[in-house]
Amino acid sequence: MERDIVIVGGCAAGMSAAAQARRVDPSAKITVFEKGGYISYAPCGIPYFITGEVKRFEDLYVYTPEQFSQQRNVDVLVHHEVKRINVGERTVEVVDLRDGKEFKKGFTTLLIATGAVPIIPPIPGTSLKGVFKLRDLDDALQLKRFIEEEKPRKVVVVGGGYIGLEIATAFHQIGMDVSLVEMKEHILPNLDEEITSIIERECRDNGVELFLGESLLGLEGDGKVRQVQTSARRLDCELVILALGVRPNVQLAKQAGIPLGVTGAIRVKMDQETDIPGIYSAGDCSETKHIVSGKPYWFPIATVANKQGRIAGENMAGGRLLFPGTVGTQVMKVFGLEVAVAGFSEKEAMALGYETASATVRSSSNASYYPDSQAITTKMVMDVKTRRVLGVQMVGRKGVAKRIDSAAVALHAQMTVDEVAWLDLSYAPPFAPVWDALIHAGQSLRAKTI
Amino acid sequence: MERDIVIVGGCAAGMSAAAQARRVDPSAKITVFEKGGYISYAPCGIPYFITGEVKRFEDLYVYTPEQFSQQRNVDVLVHHEVKRINVGERTVEVVDLRDGKEFKKGFTTLLIATGAVPIIPPIPGTSLKGVFKLRDLDDALQLKRFIEEEKPRKVVVVGGGYIGLEIATAFHQIGMDVSLVEMKEHILPNLDEEITSIIERECRDNGVELFLGESLLGLEGDGKVRQVQTSARRLDCELVILALGVRPNVQLAKQAGIPLGVTGAIRVKMDQETDIPGIYSAGDCSETKHIVSGKPYWFPIATVANKQGRIAGENMAGGRLLFPGTVGTQVMKVFGLEVAVAGFSEKEAMALGYETASATVRSSSNASYYPDSQAITTKMVMDVKTRRVLGVQMVGRKGVAKRIDSAAVALHAQMTVDEVAWLDLSYAPPFAPVWDALIHAGQSLRAKTI
């Protein structure tokens, strides 16, 4: 029987799967249904499109649907929403959003790559003009147009996570007056305070007002948003960004009876197959394994989505690949700082039941005598019982983002602090000190725990 | 019995050992004999002192002997050369080079940290004025003074290894006319040509004349050097740098009957002890283990010297630490390029008897749509039999040096190409593409070898 592969969702996971399936099986029929108008796009690029660092809107996606269709011999149907999956019948019910026509499409193998959706709190005012979420390219276009037309001066970003901080940085860069509201006592609340205190100082040094420990109660305005009401104050504004996080978009899967995991995302095996044979899932709607804890983990990020998509595509086309999981690597730019994490923070590790020890050290990006050497603060967390490293957090003005990768690899290899302390990391005066940040932290933590 | 620790050599390994021994045993007697006038200095910083990027000569050493003596309670005796080790008697014979007085000093534990010495070829003219080696701080001072006083315009660098290329870059930066002579057919002859061809082009693009496959026959001049005679031509010059590599300085050890290893450097166990109980060795004069091959390896580099020194110091003072070895990580700046290596090149691997496969890929330093994204060329080499990664070489204008560290950690963990291909490396548009260089190379090599 000819393979008839159907993919629901045309972003990172879906298109990676389509591309890989085509590589593995040149003759399979492959169809992608994408609800929106763009495929294989890079939402991570939106802040840099807002600042103008990414000049052309077209740079935010890798292919047009036409290009992908032609080059890969894949049917890519945009503005097509899959409304229902019929597991027993092995069909999907699709609506063409341009004319409302509905049809059924059969499949031999299905990939659910429906991604995640932004959390919009149930408060008044979220549909006022000037209130934006940041998830897809339409959001980016509309926000860019709003800024050009309305020239807002005062913006309130609600949510002090990665996206909130990146967009706050972008707004500041283009001269706006930025306030940030975060419900928890600190921004990036999963990280430890040795790190977040440095980032908060950087925000304030750049003139951003931080309102921490305040929750969002409502948005007010006369058609256009004019005020944000928090649990502690009212903030005037002309623009509001809701960056309260995302949740896995699992409605279709749930309705079809495809089991979810403990995280609320779709449960998959290492080959990305769900509990229903022939039905796969990849990307932000599906779970993965956290290699450090060995437990299911939901990590909606482009790196995981691309990898899971490639693996799903391989397996759907008759190949065999397994996804080992994630160590939770994440980096971001906040004003002049690079912030990077791999593994668990100490508070996350403690919440998972580990008995932890940690060390926080200050190293430098280059040999200290080399021009423009910058401080790097590194916190390393270990499991006291096994001496395994559980996580590393880093922050500094330079050279941080790619330094976290060595920590990520060490976490993949489940190294102990005693192993990490002697890693053969690169040194030359223009690039690093002899004891680079990771091994410096490892030495410090080793010495204080023996 | 009170510990009476004697350390021969006051550079990276010796001073790291002294510092660590003092931390472990606050009451041990610790004496360092250093033949030259400086301790704990950074020869790697010399090129940047020549260009003026490192402004003050004092920045090239971490401590003065006085500072170290006072702060650590260690007797640091500079201008003191150890002439002989009497193993049976457990004494060293020392000469004070300032007055020629000789004396004996007993020890309970000894560290030989005599480093490496530059190879000076047995050809005429090496002692002409204007001919320099680059090893210690006196070389740096004399070279800097020579340049200031004589204002040489034409320099010939002999040797296309790391040091030759770094100093060629420095001379070019201060406006000199640079030629480079290398005996082998390519610069950095241990690396593969996919990488060295890029570096050679960069040298030539910067106006450096490369004379490859030519050996040095002699230097000529009238007191001052005026010409370099190679096997193929005569080159006019006013300055010559001899950068033909180094050899382990093992004369003292050899004379004392301390066994050398197969590499010609002093054989040590993982605790840095030699075959003679109570006598340790660390740094450029001693061997280490190459973690990838599992074989003895000689790797004269600051990172290894510092680690071995710290481990020797710990163990000499009654502690217990083991050095796992090196994976051969090395980075350098050549004109606008960052060059980085971990593990073996394909030619090295083949010479060691491995059946190899490799992939060379071109990735980017940042998301491709992000401003100033630069190409990174990565070559990955694997052992066909075990699928283990044997080495990674990278070159590019940006973000290369610290990217090699993830390869280094993967080599420590003896990962296969199938593991490396899915590593959770960091991604954000300002810092990396979704498939970063190492995993991109891993994917490519995996796909072509299954």
C-alpha cells in the first residue's frame, strides 16, 4: 500500500517531518494542512522584526507554501483547518477557511503538529485595539503596523518570561517607554535569584519599570487600550503585550481520544508515535523526556520541535529514529545580557525532590587582561546523593549563549560535578580564560562538597 | 613528619600546584624554584602584548613572586635554577643565578614542572640580532623593544603552527609585511585540508605570503638578520620568528633516572606521580592521556598544565584527585578567523589506525536572517566501527571558539555520532540557528553513514 501521510500543522515540527518523510520515501503521498497563511516560520524572530534588525517580513519564514510544494513534492494546503480526526476511519475532516468548504481526507499515517496557543487570561479588555499576543506571523505583522501607524510611546508587557523579556528589550530598543508586570516575585520565575537579580537590575538600568508580584486584573480603554489594571496599580499605556505563556494545543487530539501525558501535552514514545498506532505527534503539542530527571517534560521550543519533527517524519516514512529527549537548554537576549540555562535551576530541582548543593561563581568571557573581557556569572546545581550535575544557569554581556552548550552536553552525558570540573574546554586569550566558566563553577562546587 | 614540598618551575603547572598544596595543607613547607624572573605568566598573551591589545607588560603575569610568597606563604625563589635531582637522597641541587652560589635543598615531595623549550634548528644564523623565539616573557620584552627601536618592516615567521599563525596575525595588525615559511605542504599540518585551505586563503587575503613545503636552511646577516634561506628561495627580512614548535624539557628528569613515556615527556599516573614515589610531574614536561584514543599523549598547553598542576598540588599535600586526561581542545585567532579543534583530525585518526568517515558542513553563527550572521565550517570525523566521534574541527569569523567546547564534552563522554546529532544545543536568533554547527555536522555524518 502506498503511504499516505497527513500532517496537521505547518510550522517547525510539521514541515521538518514533511521534509524528512520525503527524503526517506520518495514516493509517499504527503499532505500538510496549515490553518494559517504561513509555513515553516520563525516566531523567535519576531522581536528582531519589530526592532528592524530583521528587515524583511519574508525573512521570518524559510519557504512559501508554493516553494515547499514544488521543491519537495508535498501538498501544502494553507488556510486549511483540520477540525476532526477520525481515528477508527483513519480520516481527517478539513475546512478550507477561504470558502468554508469541508472535506474528508484519508491517511495511512498521521502527524499531529498543532503547536501551542498563547494563554489569554479571562479578564476584561483583551480584545481592545492595541492588545497583542505574540505567537504567529500575523501577530508580528499587525503589531508592526500598529506601531508604525499609532506610534505608541508607553507599552506594558504582561509576563516576565522569555517572550515578555525579549519583546520588552525590542520595544526599548526602538525608543518606547516600557513597563513589565509579572505575577511572581521575580522575572523568569523558574530560575534562581542569583541569576534573576542580575537580569532585573539590567532591566531597571535600561529604564524598564518592573512591577513584580502583581497580577493582571483587566485592561481598559475606549476601543483602544488605555490602562492596565494590576492587583496593585493602574498603568497608563497605548500598547499591551500579553506574554503569559502558552499551553499545548491538544484539542484535536483529545477529541479523537489520543491520550495526553502527565504534562497535559500529547504522550509520545521515543519514535514520536502516540499511543494510537500510526498516529504521531511532534513539536509544541507533544511531550518529551527530560534527560536529567528521566521524566516526561513539556518544552515548547523550536529546537525540540525541529528534532521531533525530523524523527517523526523519518519513522512515518518507514525509517527508524529515536528522540533521546531534552535537557531544557534555553538562551535569550535581555537588553545587553545573554541569559542561558540548561537543566534545572535549584528551585526546580528541589521541587522535584532532589537534595541539592550549588555554587555561583563569577568568571570572565576572555582572559582577564584581554580587552573587553566581561563578567559571566554561573550557577551550577548538583544532586548531593549522586553528585550528578542537575543544571547550569549563566548570565553575562558576552559569550554566554554558546557556553551553555557544554553544560547541555554534560547533562546529556549525566556527568558528575567531579567530571565537569576537569573538562578540556577551549582557551585562548581572545576567547576564554584558562578556567572557563563551566569548569570554574565545577571546581568550586566540587571543592565545597567533598 | 612535616611535608617539605619542592616545586621546580614557576609557570602554570608549578604555581597551580603550589597554590593547591597550600589550600590542602596549611602547614606544609612549600618552596618554588624558578630559573627566570617571572612566575605564573601567560605566554599565550604575548601576541596581544605585541599588538598593544594587552597594554601593560604586568598584565602578562598573575602574581609577582613577592605577592605569591606573601599571600600564600610559599617560598618563591626566582633566578634559581635546579641543576640536579638526587632521587635517593631526596635533595635538589640549586644554583642562584644572580651570584652563582650553589646549595642543596631536601624535600619530602617533589614536583617537576620544567615545561617545554622551543625547538631551535641546527642551522647557521639563529643567534643573529633580530631572530626571536617566543616562549617566555623575556622574549616578549625583547621583541617588543626590538620592534620599537628598529622598526622592522619585513618579518619572516618560520613555522605555520598555532604560535606562528598567531604572531603573524599580530605583526600584520601592527602594519608589518609578513611572510610565513612552513616545511609541510599546509599550515597547521595536523588539521585536515577542508579547514586549512580556508585559513590559508584568509592569510593570503590579508597579504601574508605563504611559502609552503619549504624548509629553513639558514639565516644570514651582518650581525642583524637580513635574509632567510629556505629550500626554495631567499627572503629579505629585518625580523625572524622561529616558531618551529617545542619539546618537553626533561633533561633534569632524565638525568635523575625518572622514566619518560613513549611521547618523550615524563610518564605520570592519573595522580601526576611519576614512576618514582613522591616525585610528581605536571605541565608541558609531562605526558597525559588522550581520552579519545586512550593512549599517552603529549599536549603542551596552558589548560592541561593548570589542571595537572592543581591535581599534583592536591596529591602532594595529602589529598586525592585524578586527572582524566585531555581531548586535545585548542582554539586560535588567525586574522579574522576563529579556528578550533577537539579530538583528532581525519589524518591523525587514520594515522592512529582508525577506519574513518567524515562530513564537512557549512552552518551559520546566528539565525541566517539575523544581522551579521557568519558562516561556520565544521568537519566531524568518526570511527566507522564504533560510530564514535573522533574529532571536530571548526573555522569561521564568529562564534567558533566556544562552540568547540560542546564537541569537547561529547568527546569526553565518548559519544557516537548518533548521540551528537540530537544534542540539545542552545538556539535563539541572535546566537545560533536551530540546527547549530555541531548537530548539523552530526546529522550530516549520521545520514551518510547509515
